[in-house]
Amino acid sequence: KALTAASNGACKSKLRFMRAPCPWFCVLLATSRCLCHVRGTMCPGNVQLEGYGQTSLVNTGWTPETTNGGLVDLLPGGVLQARMGGRAYFASGCTNGIYSNQQYLAVNLIGKTVRYTIDISGAGCGCNAAFYLVSMRQNDNRSDCLDYYCDANSVCGVACDEIDIQEANLFSWHSTLHRFDDKGGFGRGYGGGGQDWNGPRDWTQADYGPGGRCIDTSHPFQVMASFPVDEHGELASLDVKLHQEGGSCSLQLAIDSYTGLPRLSRALQAGMTPVVSYWSSDDMGWMDGRGPDEKGPCMVDCPKNCSEAVQFSDFRIEDMPRLDKTCPGSVSVDGYGAVSLVGARLNKPGQVAGRADVRGGVVVAEQRSRLYFGEHCGVGDYINSEYTALKLLGRSFRYKVDLSAAGCGCNAAFYLTNLRQNFDSSQCSDYYCDANQVCGVRCAEIDLQEANRHAFYSTLHAPEDNNGLGAGYGNFHREWNSSVYGPNARCIDTLNPFEVNASFPVDGSTGLLAGMEITLTQVGKDCPLALKISSYLSGGSDGLALLTEALQKGMTPIMSYWGQGENMQWLDGPGSDGKGPCPSDGGSACTASKVYFFDFAVEDLQVATMTEGGRPATTPLVIDLLAGPPRTPDRTSTTSTLISASSISSPQVLPLPPLQPPAQPPAQPRTTTSTLRQTQTYTTNTYTVPQTQTYTTTTPPTTAVTATVTVTTLATTVLTTSTPSSSSSSSS
């Protein structure tokens, strides 16, 4: 008012004692900041937004005085050039000198993808090139900026919901969701931190930055932001993918665990206004600083080194693409043959599955990927009959795995479910089913492993049992500890590959599954780790009997890798006793990591044949006190694997049934069979079993061996052998 009076020639005597706090083209806010009108065109022109139509660009009327104002220009080819301090809104029209919230676009991006190209090659530490969505159309408050601008941080005095697709520079990238009342929001990406907190670390400086192996920010790159929905049509996550022409890899992130998703879903449905801006500060450490872990990119922010402008181009909106089935390749399974791998299109309803490849027979699984064993993988829709139905009752399945990159919060899983028998295409459209109904369909599930560098679970799930019964080491289980399993552990060093062997022996008296036995071994280590589950009740029913049926029908092997955005403390948390491996999860660190599966094989559980009364056996003799049904062995020798009793724990093991001696010697030799257990193998053996039932085979006397079978309280079978003194060697 004083300035207006002065311009009219009044109050001159008083003005000698007054100092205008802002330049004539600025206004003073309650915060004592000046907001200054941009001296330039408010309406730079129209831009074609592919998939939506022609839109207008509206420059903000006011910017902080320290930026000297700024504009967003429209260059030939639809390129938006945001100068330092500039901010512009997408609108249906633009009238010079008049701001109206009703002119701003209200774009509903639910179930949609927005794509664009960004060039931030001059935006160094302290610079911020942003593209985001705010609820300006619904804001009736002109705000301190006089143009109806609002955001979650109330920059112009009005708060509203905000979705930051990008806040970025050469060295850092943040994508963040904000409710109107959540200034900090929940973000992912790379860079930044504060005095006692680190910014997101989904990527690394080697992945993103000048000369980055995935995104070289010294050149333009493409951004794809998707807004998938769940089964109720609500926003499931913000998924952002960065890729670059000629690049060797892409970068992805997803925000799907933010508590404000329901409100942001309503904001998107009502329509949000796209905004571009470019600004700087010497206090941008929250976005690009080093953080306490010193893994962020920028030591110091230098706004004076920011380029004059950044560029956005090639905007378009499209429906989320229909995800076709992927067929990454095939692997060989010894004892079975070649299998094709079928990639999932959705990790869960509304969430696009990650990438998985096959390289030289090795399965490379990235975060949120899932692969199924198939008889073949054809183009077109998923068909349940394509999936492998592997019958593993009385057999074993083994493979090798490399978990060296899977830290706390990551879950590399290998498991079996009845996909082949499921005729419901599920909410993931690929006939996926499991015990937890992740895609809406329930079926039996056997988890050979759910694991990372620090934890390992094996679990049985009857069809109606989502929790199941498991064993291993992690939040709930203490069969092992970190001294025997984990990075640099003495038995399984998870920084290097190791082998998993899963066996499914049969109860010889019932023909039912007798349990699941898991053994981990590693080259150069002499203490294999073993787990055994041989008693399982599910809802009052015999869970092993239920799983017998599933195994007899044939189950499909599945590999998956997940954890990003999830709470994985149930797997690797400290537990109530504080002895679990991971005090907290770093699921964001899983994003750029990979796990590897290879060297698959199926084997019959080896059977020994013997005769009572001293008749020679034709194959090596091995006794398993939980013997399976007769099966012809496919090998004539075995390899010894010694397992210490301290490494085996099985609190659910059933008492072993006593062996009853025959009432009288049989008139004719009778052949008995049993299933292979880890043991020494000799060509001539006498095995003395409790209750004095003795089996003898005859070979040259110089190699005669006697073995006594002893059962410990943990149902661990220990074979102690002794050689007669006439022999030239002895062993035990």
C-alpha cells in the first residue's frame, strides 16, 4: 500500500523513514520471504501430450526472490526447457494475467503409465529437476503465490497431496509419495541423508550418475512411471523405471508400502496436475548428500554450478501395457531332462514382475521376478498344462544357489506348488497358486528354501495352511546359528555358492510321505547342515498325508526373488530372544541385486537290497530307519557325507518304530529294501540293529566289516564301523 501511495505522490514524508522489504515486483509473505513475479510470458504455448491431447503450459506467477525468477520455455519439437527457478503447470488453457484453478489439468493416472525423456546433464550437486503431480485443480485457495499452487510442503502456504515422480540431478534420484500432511513422505531411489538418517539406497553411484553403468546421467534418458491397481481398483504402488538407449541395464523402484496409498488413490482418481520445475539450494543434502553411511554422492552442494536449464520432452500417457508371457530360456535337469522356464507377468496383482534371465544354464533372478519350470514355453497366453509336474515322492531334488547379493530384507525362494493341477488363471493370469493366495488361488506348497545371506527357512504348507511348519535359522527358527550359516560362517559361507539337497522319503508301512530332509553342503567345508521335518499336523489333519497327494500328482518347481518394499522380519528378524540375524531389514538394498540358481538334478533315493541269513546282496547295503518302498537303485556306489549330531535338529521328529525280529527263520532267503541315508559304503557288511536283528553279506574275509546302528535322541543315525585286526586298515 505504501508503494502504491508513493506512486500516486502521497505519503512522501513518511516514505523517507520506510524501507520497502521487497522489490516493487514482489510481495512480502508472512514468513518474511519475498515472492517475485516472473518477468516474462505466462503462457509459453501448447504441448501435445500423447495419449491425452493438446495441453497448455502455464508458468507460475511467483518465485522466491533469491532465484531471480525463472520461466519454463517451450522449444521446437515440444521440448520443455525449465530455467533455474522456473515452475510450470499443465493446463487445458492459458490466459495471460489470469490464474484459474479450473484451467489446470486433472489427469487420472490410475492404471496408467506416463513416459518422458529428461536431460539433466548440467544439474550438479545442489540442483533439483522435478516432475510431479499435485491436486491443484481441487485447490480453491489462491495461495501466497497467487496461482493456486499447492504441495505437501506448503511452499506457497497451501498443502495438498503430492506424488514426486522425480526430484533429481546428475548424481541423485528420488521418487516420493506425500499425503497432504506428510512433508517427508516415503521415497526410494538413490542419494541423500541427514545427521542421523540415510536417504534411499536402492541403487548405487556405479548404477546412476555420470558414466553410470545403467544410467549415464551426462546424456538424456527415459523415465516410465506406472500406477498399477490392486484387485479392488485402488492404487497398489508407484513403479518407476529408468532406461537409456544403448544402456546395458535399467533401474527400477516401487513404492507399495506407503500408508498414504489409499488417499493418493483417491487423489489420482479425482485428477492431479502435472508440474515441472527446476530449482537449487546449498542445503540439498537431504536429496544428494553423503548421509551417515557416506554412500551418498555429494560432499557439498554448489548451486552456482547448476546449469541454466534442464529439458523435458516426449511426454505421453498410455494404459499400462498388457504383459505378455516371457520365455527366458531353458535349463537342463540331470535325471529329468531339459525344462523351459516360464516367466511371470505379475509378481502379485497390480505389481509388474521383475526380470529373470538364463545365461549359460544359470538362472539369474532380479528383484520381484518369478519363474516356473515348464515342459515348453509358447507365445500367447499362459496355459497350466505347459507347467512341469515333477513327481518327487521317494526322490530328491538338488541345485546350487548364490545368495551373496541377497542381504537382510531379501528373499530368494525355491519351492514347489501344484500349478499344473490349477485351472483357475488367478489374479496374476498365469495360473499361479500357493498356500498364501498371493494371486488369489490357494494350493499346497513346499518351500525348499526361503533365504538370504543371513537366514534360511524350509517349510511345509498343506493347502489350507498359510503358516506351515518350518525349520532353519532366522526370526523364528534356531536349528542353526550365524556361526554355521551366514557370511564367512564355518559350515555354509553364504558369500559363496552352496548346494541344497531336498529329499522326500516314503514311509514303507503306509506309502505316505515320511517327511522332508534338507541338506546344505559347500565345497571346501566339512560340516554340512541338515534339517528334517517328519511330523506335521495341519488343522487336525495329517499334513504329510495331504502333501503326499500333492507330490503324487506332480508339483511345479518355482524360483522367485522378492523383498523390495516388504517387511521381511518374519524371515530374518532378531526374534523374541534377540538371536536372529538381522536387527532391521534393508529391503531397498534388494532392488539392484541378483541371485543365481544352477546345476539342477533329480535323483531316486538310493535303495539297498540285502538277504537275511547270510545270503550275499547284489548291491551296497545301507539302512534307513524310516525306510521307503522298494526302488531299484540307479547307482552301485555311494559317497559318504558325515553330519555331526550338533548340526541336526528336528523337534518334530516322530519316535522311530522298533524293528521286530522274525518269529522264526524263513524257509527261503527273503530280500529286504530300504532308502539311502548318508553313510559309508562297503562291499561286505554285517549290520547289527537293536533287538538283535542281523543282516549279513559275505565277501572275502580280509575286507569283512561290522557296523552297529545307533539312534540318538534327535533321531540322528550314526554308523560306527570297525575292521577286524587282521585287516591292514581301520576306520570309524
